[in-house]
Amino acid sequence: MPYQPPPDLAGLTLSQIAEQVAARKLPPIESWDPQQTGDSRMRIAADGTWFHDGSPIRRDAMVRAFSSLLMRDRDGSHHLVSPFEKLSIEVEDAAFIATDVAEKDAAHGPELAFRLNSDDLVIAGPEHPLIARGDADTPALYLMVRRGCEARLNRSTYQQLADIAMRQNAGSENGDWCVSSRSEMFSLVPG
């Protein structure tokens, strides 16, 4: 069956986004205990391009498949995990790129849904916090995705989030530069 990417994020309701998230079946890599280790000879560039032996991987389906096997250890190293092997993979910045964001209204307040370059959908909140890094001159925003891996917001998604912050904070006297999702507040200013 050919891959069907999820529809445009802006056109989805919050319940449709939740259905898409629930439908994504990931391999249970946490339960695997591979005995073999090695180097995958793969790299994820800062722009989200995947490489193998120095050549870009051009098949999106391969990137989606590999991304479902990604994890990051506590020491910051990334790995591709199968039942038999745990192979290191070089990640220049973040394992994923957030390519779109949409603000959706929920009963308990706004929710921010992000689309990743792997077509995964992630809703920011306590389990998927937004993290501001860098400094005031060169800020960078990241979204915790899964298994220790993060997504860096690309420029257009960063701008969309800035617009959402301006709407959410309209009329605020203290001038906070933050957004809310799933009842959590996230600062867009590096600490």
C-alpha cells in the first residue's frame, strides 16, 4: 500500500490530529536488547537531510522508516536500533525538523500541533516540551519528539510560532514572549 501523508495540518481538527498521532505505530525499540553495536555510516545534517556513506538518502520512505528506529542516549549520542543491532548515527543538530505548526482550541486551552519532516505529528505539552536555546541574537527552538530525540523548528515554523505568541499574549502587560499548549507555558526566549 503506498504511503499516504497526513493532510495539511491547518485543515485538521484537534481530534483528527489526535487520531493521526494514535495511528502512528512505532517499533518497540525500548524493549529490544541488541547485542551487536556498530556505526551506521549515516548522518543527519542540520537541515534534516539524511546521508549514508556521504550520499543523500533521496527516498522519503527510507527516511521515515529509519526515523522510527531513532533514539538518543542520555549522553546525547544517537542510534538506530533494531532487535539485533544498535548502530550509531551522527546528528549535526536535531534528529528532526519541525516544518509546520497549527494552534488548535481545546476545552482546556490552546494546543500546538507540529508536523515534522518525517510527517510525524506531535502536540507540544508536558511530554513534548518546547525548549529555547542559543541567545537573544541567535535563538533556536526545539520540540522534544520521542526517545530523547528533538526537532528543531525551521525558520517558517519559528515565524508561525512567533505569530501565535503574539496572539496568545495580546493585551498582556508584562510583554512575555511565550506560548501555551496543553496547559503548559513555554518561553520562546533562551534562558
